[in-house]
Amino acid sequence: MSTHSDWVRVFRIGTRGSALALIQAEMVVAALRAVQPQLAFTIERVTTGGDRDRQTSLAALGGQGVFVREIENALCAGKIDLAVHSLKDMPVIQPEGLVIGAVLERGDPRDALVSRLKPSLEALPPGARVGTSSSRRALQVLAQRPDVQTADIRGNVDTRLRKVAAGEFDAAILAMAGLVRLGRVTDMVAPLPPEIMLPAVGQGAIAVEVRAEDAEALGLVQAIDHAETRAAVTAERSFLRALGGGCHMPIAGYAVVSGGELHLRGLVAGGPGGRSARGAISGPCPAAEQLGRDLAQRLLQQGCESLLVEAAAYV
């Protein structure tokens, strides 16, 4: 006969149902089992607004939060205990009562060009059709190659790869981390260095969100928090928040920790004319929040607000 002491909580993990999202949820489960092997987990698939409508552009859908809102609602309602997200999809302001309990060690933060042709931005022919659902990516491509065409591409990673293979697009830009996690890195894939394509805030990082009041879940996930990644993405998200931007605005931010110092680069892209405001800042990791705000202030002094207005009109 079982007793109360035999009871083990089963932690319900909410995630999108895409192949990549499920792999990322399994990565979280593996990390948690490594520190608490006796615990039990289930993975609950949640369909988000961005999953239901794969035709409308992300900007038209409302941009920020379209891939996380329903999952966060389920977390707030107590239907799940942990939520796993691609951090780059998360709004910089969370719903009241929810916190990011852990950020896993970051994967490859870079973007990648995928093409049936020679996969390099320089080698694309004039007028090439490049698919991306991100204004950040589109405007950085046009700054390098104003002679190509950018067009909205929706769907999961495999859908986008099929569209390129079928010739609907000459190339597409995807996150390198997703391609790596799905095992889709082939000779059609060329990583784009940050000097050419500065990544999205939080790109390559996996976040685990919990209810702030759930001390057991919060204590559990804190054991898998990666300190350097946490510092880096804290600076990036602070930068984005200070600019008032959402995750689908043409704002890029990328931080690395080296020698105990945090180094943050930021970019606000303008319209297709190639204008942009960019800057960099360094400082101690504990000052990550302030570093993000300080870099945003520098870019605002460069007049990046007018660039955001210009870019919004373009998008």
C-alpha cells in the first residue's frame, strides 16, 4: 500500500508541437533528469496562434508573443508546470506571476543562409528571391545585397527547407541552432557571421518558464540555469526592452561572455536603403541589465527611433 511519502510529482511541460519544439522540450527533460533522476515528466503540446495561421505574416499576426501566448496562458492556469520556449520568441515583458526559471546553455546563435545555389550571400544572383519572416533578417540582407528580393516565408523548419528545395525561393534564412538540433545541416547551409547578420535577441537559447509562486518547480529548474548564457540574454533582452521593441522588430542584439566580461553588440536596422544604428558595450556580468539599457540609450542618441519608424513602414 502506497503512502504519502511515496508520492512523486509529475511535472507537466508545455511546448509547441513542432519537431524542433519537441526536441527542445526533450533537451530540458534530459537536463532535469541529469540533476533529479527520480522525477517524472510529461510533455504537453500546446497549439499557438502562430502555429494555427501559417499564411499571415508574423508582423500582421501581432508579432510579439504569437508562439508563446497560449503556452503562457496554460502555465498561468495551472494546466502545465513548466513552459519551454525558444527565447527569441518570448516578449521582453512577461505576464504577471511568470518568471524565466532557467536558460539552457546557448546553442549556435548565428543565422544561416540555405540555398540550392552556392550557399553564400555574395554568390546569390541579382534578383534572387530570399525567404524570411523576419524584418531584422530581411533588412540586414538588403543592406548587404540591395539587388535581391526578400519575401515572407512561413512554416516550420522542414517546410521552409522544402520550399527552397522546390525552387519557390532561391534561398532562405533560418536560425542555425534549429538546423543543428533537427540534424538539417547540409551543404546547402552556410552560417552567417554576426558581422554580416547580427542575431535576434535570445537566438539559440532555450528558456524554461515557471509560475513564480511554484517554489518546487522554480527550485528544480534553477539547477539547470547556465550562468553565462543567462547573463548574455539578460543584457540582450534589456537592450530590446529599453528600445520598446518586440521580437519581430528590426532590432538585433548579441552578447558573449569572455574573460569574465560581458560584451554586447546591438543594431537597429532602417528601411531597405541600408541605414542603421549600431553600437557595442562591455562590462561585468552582474551589470547585464544596465549594460543593455546603456547601449539602447547610445543608439537612441544616434537617432534610431526614426529608423524604427522607417522600418515599420517598410515591413
